[in-house]
Amino acid sequence: MSALLHFRWLLAAQASRLLLTLLLALIAIFAGIGLLGVSGWFITAAALAGSGAAFNLFAPSSLVRGLSFVRILSRYGERLVGHDATLRLLSGMRGWLFATLFPKLPLGLSPRHGDLVSRLTADIDALNTAFLSSVIPLLGTFAAGTVMALAVHLLVPDATLFYVVAFSVSMVAVPWFLIRSTRRAGQAMVERASDLRGAVLDTVGGHSDLVAFGATEDALRYFETAADRLARSKCAMARRSAVAQSLVQICGAAAFVSVLWAGLAAYGQGQIAGAVLVGLLLALLGSFEAPAMLSRNLARFSASAAAAERLRDLEQSPARIAEPLRPTKMPEHADIVLDHVRFGYGDGADVLAECDLVVPEGQHVAIQGPSGAGKSTILQLLLRLYDPRSGVVRIGGEDLRTLVADDLHRQVALLEQNAPVFIDTVRGNLLIGDPAADDRRLWQVLEDAKLADFVRSLPRGLDTMLGETGKTLSAGQARRLCLARTMLSPARIVLLDEPTSGLDRETECAFLADIEHVLAGRSVVLVTHADLPARSGMRVLTLKDGRLEEKP
């Protein structure tokens, strides 16, 4: 519960909508109880009156119709407002999650990005339903029980204690049993749901490799195992929920018998009319619909609580890279220095050993070497995603550990081989580099990236929507769009990590040749396996055994 309360500020942001949802839920509950009570009284009174007696049919029949409409409209309003609040909560939680994750990157929580993403997605989804599935039903149940207890006390005082005890058991003891018994099952369900998501991501993303290596059957078995484990967890939750709902029905039946027994005695003494007693009994049954709904929804409470604990722990986990206590101002110069840098991941062996690099401001340097040599590691150190084990990384003469991360990342831009093209317009993709750029600037960078003619040919030019991951573009066009976005950035240092991976040789050479022109004046570090075009003006270094050497 404490973990859920940790996120109460998210609920506060939607307080007005959530309170309106609660109000509509209470109206729906009381309309339902009133509908049963009035209907029971009306039918019984009409039957007891007999065909020869005068009986006002208009008022009670109108009340039945009115309560029916009120119940329908309030239930619809509750769903409408509640789901609107839930979607807004979801948006707020996702914004909070990204804001929490960015300062902590790289997380190092999971070796598989798909696994991490699926687990975070499952946790956000589980936490998002906590209010609608738990808080509102709990408050509605309390209100329904309180009002019904007062009604029983006024009409059949001798049955008040029996009703209060039965309703309290159904509202307190049964949910307590359900939460305790489903805690582990709820945690397992969230974890297994994320495992299944991970299996889907792995299977879809690696489909070509699975087919090529004949491993589709193994992948299918793994997927079926993950699905079966999730199904078993859901069945376990459903069984406990069914037991809880059965207990609620037993409490309702016990309360019904108690009130009926005491009510018949009161009826025999002329203390209550028969029609009123029937109406009270049916209203009593209606009041137990609230704890029954609570039991159905609380089965998911454990999953929400477990998700809240994991997300809270993530928020409170220390960042891998600590901000300086006394930061220095970002230097004006953009020269790069790696001075006797030694680095390795975790407790593993050194990837870089006494690595030295000097890149004067405005110079373009290409780093080549075999896969796994540590070329991309150098770029990660320049972005200060990691700190070296020993040695110093400097920009403009300043140790990166003395610079504020936001200031550094505004001056160092990265274009990697998997740079994304978002489901947005051409303009929207470009403005990520500089949100303040006007159309003249956008067309200028498109010209420099040799993409302007293509964009002009599109139906709506800059406002043309691009498909998911840039599927409406060729590989070369997608890379040039990302290059144009990088060019818009005010960064004085540009890091390129295998930007031509997957391109044919002709497109690759054209792309590399253009880099020297479009990024002129900026310091550039290019990591690539590709052979540079003839007459390239780039300085070329080779990374071998953790050290950089000038290529002859």
C-alpha cells in the first residue's frame, strides 16, 4: 500500500475527474439499490392491495423508470469520465517514467532491452488501473453499507447488528483474504505477462534469423510455455477471486436471512408493513453487489501493488552517472581528448587500455577496427553514458565529470545506425534537432543532406506523414533524414556510429562523402567498418587491443 501511496501525486493531478467518477459511481450504486427496493415494495404493495382497492400506480412506476434511467446514465457517465481520467493518468505516468529513466541511463537492469521495455509496460498498465479497480469500488462499498445499515436500523432495529457484521466481513475480511492470497499470484502474473511480451518482441524482431537457422519450432515452444505460465497465473487469480465472491454471496445470504427473521417478527407485531419489508430485503441484496464488485476488482490489486513497488524502486535507484556537485561551465572549444583511458563493462575485462585520442576542434576522425574492439564504447564515453575506470575524457579542456549532463548533451550529438524515424511528419522528425527551426532552415538542411528534391516530391512536402520506423523511405533516405536532423542540432561535436550500416556501397560512399561537407566546422568522430571514399580528407585511426593507432 505504501508503494501505491508514493504515486498519490499522480492522482492529485486528476483529482476533479476522479472525484466526479466516484460521485457518479455512488449515484449508480444507490440508484441500483433504490431500484430493487422500490420495485419490491411496489410489486408487493400492488399485490396486497388487490384488484378492488385503490392504489396509486403512477408515482411508484414513475420512480422505477426514473431510477432505471439514473442508473444507466450515471453508470455510463462513470465509465466515460473514469476512462478519460485513466487515460490521462496513463499519459502522466508514462511522462514520469521517461523523465525518471533519462537521468539514469544506461540502467543496466536487464541484458535485454525488450525484456526491460515489456516489464515497464506491464507495470505501468497494472498501476494505471489501481484507482478504478480498487479505490472507487472500496469507497462505493463503504457508502452503500453505511446507508443500508441506517435503513435497516430505522426499519428493523433488531437486525442491525447482523447486517453490519455480515457487510463488514464482506467489505473488510474478504478483501483482506483476497489481497493476502493473491499477492504472490499477482506478482507472478505481472512478471509472466512481461515474459510473454518479451517472447513476442524476440520472435517478431528475430523472425528472419529464426527462419534462417531453423529455430522457429524452438521459438514457438518458448512462446507457448510463456503463454501457458501466464494462463496458469490468471487461472489461480480467477480461482481466488471466485472464492472471495462466493464468500460475499454467503455474507449476503446470511444478512438476508437475519433481516428476514427479525423483519417477520416486527411484521407480526405491526411494526413494519409487508411491502416495506420486501422492499428492504431486495435493497439489502442490492447493497451486496458493491462488495461483490470490489472482490472482482481487488484480484488485480496485488498486481498493482507489485508494479508500484518496482516503479518506486526504479525511481529511487541511484543514477549510474552522478552529476557534479560543483559543475563547471561548458567550454567554448570543441576539441576532444582521451588521456590514458581504461574502461571495461561491469566487472569484465578492459575494453579500452591506455587509450589516447586527440581531436582538434573542427577535425573529422574515422575510427575503424574489428567488431567488439570498443569503437562504440569511445562514443559512449564521449556522451558520458559511462565513466572510465582510469584516465580522463575532456572536451574543450574540461573533464566530462565536471560538466552538467544536459549541457554536455546539447553540445554532443549522436547519429547511430539505428537512429529512429518517428511516426510523424517530415517536419516533426526534423524539429527534434531544433524545435525553433523555421521552414527556411529545414529546407537548407534537407538541401545539404541531398533530400530536398525528394521531400518536394511528396504530396504535402514537409507536412507529409512518414510510416512507422520510416518504412515509407528507403534505407538511404531514412539515414539522410536523420543526418539532416543531426545537422539542425546546435551541437559542436557530432558522433557517428556506423551510420552507413545496411546501405549498398554506392549509397554508402555518397553518404560518407557528404558528411565532410555538411558537418564542416564541427568536430566529428566517425565509427565505421566501411572503407572511406577515395580522396577522403578524414584522419583515420585503428582501434586494436584497446588502443588507437594512426592508420598509415
